[in-house]
Amino acid sequence: MKSATGEMANPAARSGRSLRQSSKRTEKTLGAEYLPRLFKSVLSPNGSASAYFLADLKTKEKGWVEVRYDALQPEEVRIGRWADVGAYKVHDGG
């Protein structure tokens, strides 16, 4: 339920939303764009052959972990996270 200012009344919802927005900003900054591949999957006439799954999971010990499965590359499931390495970040997974 929204308050008079348009904000969600539930503090947990605000917190979750801000965590997700922070993660999305980081992805865009680091060039992890997946939208073209996602649209290809959604608009494909053969959904099972072009399926695409992406999940960003927040862990207590490792921060944000990204999991990807692409039916166009069925031999691999990619799991990784963005890690700080001095002045820049790198993706430590496949």
C-alpha cells in the first residue's frame, strides 16, 4: 500500500527495492547488459529452444551473485559475481 507521498508503506519493500536498484546500477555500470538476449527469448516463436534465465541473488557472505542459463548454449550454467579489484571491478564467474 502506498502512502500519500507515493512511497511503499512497508519498510522491507523499500529496502528490497533499493537493494535491487543498487544491483541494477552496478550491472549497467559494468556493462552486464542482458536485455537484448532476454527480448530474443521472449519474442521467439520457439520459447523452449531460446529460453533465457537470469537471477541476481543477494547472499550474506558473497554479496550479489548472478546465475544465468541460456538455452542457446545448453552446456553451461554461468554463476559469478562482480568483485572489486582495486580501481575497477571484474566478473569472477564464467
